[in-house]
Amino acid sequence: MLSGLVEGLIVAWILVQFDVDKICIEVFLQPLVNQCELTTSHFYFVLGFIGFISGCIYQLHK
């Protein structure tokens, strides 16, 4: 589970280096949330959460 979180954060860090976070926030995440403006920190959180969930699913099916 923890490894999935770490892997998600590593993937997020790599994508931020190429400014993919700005594209993902603008196209996928921002239309879902109208109350506030999303930042790179939100992008890290989302990818870390996705990694955590995928790590949990992997451990359950192992």
C-alpha cells in the first residue's frame, strides 16, 4: 500500500518536470471542482491517492 503511494508520488514528480501537471489540471481536474483553483499540490495528492488505491488493490489480489 505504501509502495503504491510512493510510486504515485514519483510518477507525479516526473510528470511535473515536463509540465504535464498543468495540462491535467486544466483539462481533467479543474472542470470537476469549481469552488477553488487547483494547483500542483492537488496534482500530487491525486496521483498519490491513485497510487495508494492501486497498491491496495494489488495487495488484495496478491
